[in-house]
Amino acid sequence: MTSQAKEERRKLREQKELAHWQKEKARPKSKAYFWYLMLVLTLIYIIDEVTTNSVTQVEDGLIASFFPNTDAQTAEGYINLLSTAAIGLMILSCFYKPLADRFGRKIFLLINTLGMAGAMFVCFLASNFWIYALGFCLMRWFVTPDEQVVYIVEVAPKKLRGTLNSLVKGIAEFGLFLIPWFRKIFMTDTGDIGGWKWVFFVISMIGFAFALLALLLARESDAFLDERIAYLSLSDEQKKALADQKLNNKKKQGGLLTAIVYAFKDRQLRWIFICTTLYTIGRVVTDRNTAIMAATWGENSPLITDAQFILPIGAGIVTILAGFLSDWVGRKKASIILLSSCTVFFVLFVIGIQQGWSAYLVGSFLGLYLASYWVTGDTFILMCGESSPTNLRASLMSAQSAFYGAGQGISYGLTAILLLVLPKNINLGYFCLCMAVPCFIASLTLLMLKVKETKAMEITEKDREVDAEEEKVITEVK
């Protein structure tokens, strides 16, 4: 095919795409659309949270099914090795997520929801550990993009974005009730360790149903439609000028390596990155909670299910309140409070199990420390964004994700090695305390001593110049 023919095909394809998006934009929306879209996004967020946490909360069943003749400590080592290997998918997802900027938000909202449900179904079908590992890796791939968050940012009123995101995510945490409920039905009440597969099956069916709701009720976001229509309406000369400008902006931003070098020259960002890495090395605590309970209470114990029924209450409350706390007292103080709470409640969680405290009290500590841990990470990301110069902000936040992934890799990898080489029958709860608490304390100390508050941080005059230049280019293109 000649270059002229290819060019004609490209123009025809873009004309068809432009007509499609213009037709979509012209479709009227009901007054209630925003609210039932929020409902759909909340349901999908629930599936995201349930998929993310399901593996952890039925881990005793997984180990009994796939490693029946292996001691629990060695089996935990294998599970950690799988988690370490799956971290590589976080890097690859950096190339997958931007596709939504080209093809639209809705299609990827559907793909990711179907992908999470499909991954759970693969795990349900798993007859051996390797098929389960495939399903696990698919889960990690499809839960990473968080397209529902992109939707919330783009469709919510500007003044309510943070509040709505916290509310939707907090409500989604209450969806974690599904896991202990199904665990009780299929595992605890039946005494069937292999019942975890049916937990995955039912969750996958719910995921497919929610994907259908998204297909029927969700519309493409106006932000994407406006941007894509504006681009497709440009002349070829304007598109070329825009491409050249983007190339120049990329050169100014410098990419991932430049961002890392910049971060370690900048005192504020350097310590935020170090705090992020240290905090993430303690990640072992978020994925071993069921194993810690099973080591003392026994596999498939009803006490585990009871504790998991209480988990969503503390997690939901902390998640909802955290956004208000951050805006009220500032990012630094909020991070200190949250990470301190995570440390204290994790210690109480482990001690409570060892001392035979009520499963409901242990479950309260479990929900409080997990939510405090997760929201601390969100606040660190916000601090990084607010501490970055405009022309490097995207690159620096990607660099922070790389350090987050490095911390996870160290956490899972080191835990796997130690569990495989240490003497058998160590106390898993105290082992996780020794792994995580020093990392939390180190991160907390450096946060208090080295990091400045970012809540009301002003951008520099240089940033204002860059912002003005970018706004001028966008205006000229439009």
C-alpha cells in the first residue's frame, strides 16, 4: 500500500471516529445521570477492592489446597515469591493505562472490570498452583489501572473531587463484607478448605454483572470527549505542530531517569521517596494477616471469618475520614497520624491473636491498621505531586511509583527468602512485626524530621511560566 493510500485511510478513519464522538457528545443526559454513574463506579470500586483483598483473606484455604504436604512457613515463602514475580506487571501496566487517553475511558472501565472478574474465574478453575498463579497475575494486571478513579476525577465537580473520591473509596471498603460472608458460606460452615474456589466464583459472577451495568449505564466522560473531538477537528498542520510541541515538552520533562536524578538533588522529594520506600518495605503486613490468624487459630477457623466481618467497618471509616483529615491538618500531620495508627494497630492485632482476645476486637485492629496503611500511601503520593515542579510532576510521580514497587519487591522477596531459610515453626505474627515495625518507625521518623508540609505549598515563579506557556499552546491548538 502506498503512503498516499495509507494517509487517505488514516483521514477516513479519523473522520469516522470524529463523527462517532460528536454523536456521543450530542446524546442528552438525564438529570440523574451523574448519581447513577457514581453508583456504577462505586460498584466497580467494590469489585476492585474485593479482588485485591480476596487472595489474602482466603490464603489458609489456598495453602491447604496447593501445598497439602508442605509446612505452612514454606508455603508462605512460595506465596511471597509469586507476589514478588507479579510486581513486574506494575511496570508493564504503565504502558497499558495510557491507552485510555486514545480509545476512551469507558472501554477500559469495561475491560478492567471484565478482566478482574475473569481473573477470579481462572482462579476458580485452577486445578494446580500454576493455573492459580496465572489468575493471580491477571488480577494484579487489571486492578492496577483504577479507571474508576479517572472517571471520578473527570466527572466530579472540581470542589468535590477529593471528597467524592474518599466517599466512594470508603463505601467500597464496606464491600469487603462480601469476602467473609462467602467464606462463611463456602468454607467455615461446610468445613471445606477448598471452598475458597467458590468464594472466587461468586465474586467473579458479581464482577461480570457489574461490568454489564457499566456497559448499559456509563457514558464516555465529557473531559475525554472534549479533548478527543478538539484533536480530531484540527488540520494536519495543526496536528503536526501539536506533536512537535509534545516532543519539546517531553524533552523538557526529561523522562523517568531525569526525574529520579532531580528527586535526589531536591531535599524535599528525596526524603519523600525514601519515606515511601521504607514504608512500602513493611508491605508484608498487608498480605499476611489471614496467615497470621491461621497460624494461631487454625486453618478455616470460624474466628478468622468473624474477624474479617469486622474488618470493613474500621477500614471504611478510616478511608472516608482520611481525606477530610488531610485537608484539615495538612498532608504531613495526616501521614504521621495515619502511619502511627497503622503501627500501633498492627502491634495490637498481633498481640491480640497471641493473647486470645476476642476475634471481633482483633478484626477491628485489622481493619484500622490496613486502612491506615493504604491511605498513608495515597497521602505520600499527594505530597510528591504537591512538591514537584510542573514540568516534572508526571515524571516524578512515575518515579515515586517505581520506588513504591522497589519497596514491595524487597518486602516480598526478603520475606520469601527468610521464610524458606529460617528454622521452621517460627511465630509468623512476631516475624511480621520484626519485618514491618522497624520500617514504619524509620519512615515515620524521617517524615517528621526531613519532610515539609505541602498542603498550601505554592508553585514557583518558574512553574507559573511553564503553566502559562502550556496554556498558550493549548489555546492556540484549539
